[in-house]
Amino acid sequence: MIDHARDLASVRDATERLLTAVGKLDNASVTESSRLPGWTRGHVLAHLARNADALVNVFEGRPMYLSGEARDADIERDAPRPLDIQVTDVRESAARFQDVSAVPADWSRTVELRNGITDTASRVPFRRWVEVELHHVDLGIGYELEDLPAEFTERETDFLAARFAGHPDVPPTRLTDGTRAWSTGREGADEPQVIVTGPPADLLGWLAGRREGTALSAEGGPLPSLPPL
């Protein structure tokens, strides 16, 4: 069961970890490439700030972004800013997200996210937690998938396995870290199931498009190629 209050606390903790780490950088480091193709660390930080404001829009009943083009333009505009401005923006936008989340509301209501995706309001804090944790890794400043909280890794693996479930381009697949297991991919009783095994961080990294899966083993077929998220 989703506990939005607990997830909001996890978002606060994750944001503080990120801000503490980013605060040790300098202006030159912010202009260097992140692990995301075509994005500097400044792009990642700008995206995190604008994402927080976009989720404020969601909670207040406005479109998450005016358009995809406007979203991209805002990130490009904000990416070159100096470190101190980036840090302040991430901190203040995160506070706005927490403030709007503290307003009494019906957490069971349906809200609309980007590209027409809908979800219950109670799941939005976890979505923000995903943004903060994975983009902290994307910054390439010493925070790795192995450093993610175990609860987060398991829940995000649950989410991504469910996201690819039934996808026509993904063969029937069973994922396991040796303790837990997930099923994903298209359904097909007459099609062999691929068994993918590996450490939790590597399974998550592969599902999230952060790792190629070289540390995973596949039985019953090759490691499936996953479509972009």
C-alpha cells in the first residue's frame, strides 16, 4: 500500500543527500557531461528543479508542462547557470513541492502527468523520489545504483517490471536477484521465458536504461532489448 507521507519524507532525505553532494562541486564541474547523453550536470540539476515545479502544477490542477517543447527549452535555459544558483533552485523548488504536498487533499484522486499519463495523487511522491535518486546517480559524482536505499531499489524494480509487462517488444521474462522475482514482457504460453538473474542494482540499472546488463545472466534466450522509457 502506498504511504505518501512516508514517500514525501524519503524525497526530503534524497534531496538533502543530493544537495550535500552537489554543494561540493564547483562551477566548472556543473558544465561537465553527466551520464545522460547530451546533458551536462547543469541540465540534470535544471531538470530536477523544473520537475518539482511541474509536479506542483499537477497537484494544483494545471498541466504538468505547457508543452514538451517548453519543458526542453526551460532546461536548456537553466542548464548553464552557476552552481550556487542551481543549488538554490533545486532546494527552493523542492520546498515548493513539499509545501503543496502538505495541503490537505484527496490523495486517492486521479491526476494527469506528462503525455496524458494518469495516476493517483498518492503515487506522485514516489515518482518524485525516483527523479531525485536516479538523477543523483546520473550526475556521476560518486553516488551509484548500489548506494540507493534498498526499499527504493525494490519498489522501482517493481514499477519498471510492471511498466514493461505486456509490452509486445519484450519477450516473456522473469527477473530475479536470488531472493525476489518479477515477471515482465509480453504474455505467451507457447513462448519460452527468459530468466534474467543478477544483483538488485544491476537489475534496476538495466530496467531503467542506466546499465547495459553486462553483469546479468540470461537463461532461455539472450538478454532482452528493452524499449526506451
